[in-house]
Amino acid sequence: MDVVYSHVCGLDVHKKNIVACTITPEGKEIRTFGTMTDDLLMLMDWLRAKRCTHAAMESTGP
């Protein structure tokens, strides 16, 4: 299987938190963030630091 994207993230969105998993050539890392603005900004900074270019998101039901 060929690698199409080398720096990716999967996001599992819940009401009170977001679980993010990055996969890069350096390995896999999982972190949990809150859903308030400051938490989302920390998530964005983390994804930038990991150089993620693509993300897939799943949102759970009500």
C-alpha cells in the first residue's frame, strides 16, 4: 500500500471533548482536548506542530 498522506489526524468529536490521533512518520500519538475555544486553539497548535495536512472527523450522536 502506498502512503498518500504522511501527516494525518483522526478526530472523534464528543459534546465535552475531542479525541485526536495523529499518524506521522515519527509515529502515532493520541491526545484529548476540551471543546471550549482555548482548547480548540490548543488542538490547532498541536496539529500544526505535528504538520498535519489532512484530518478525518467523526461526530457522535446527540
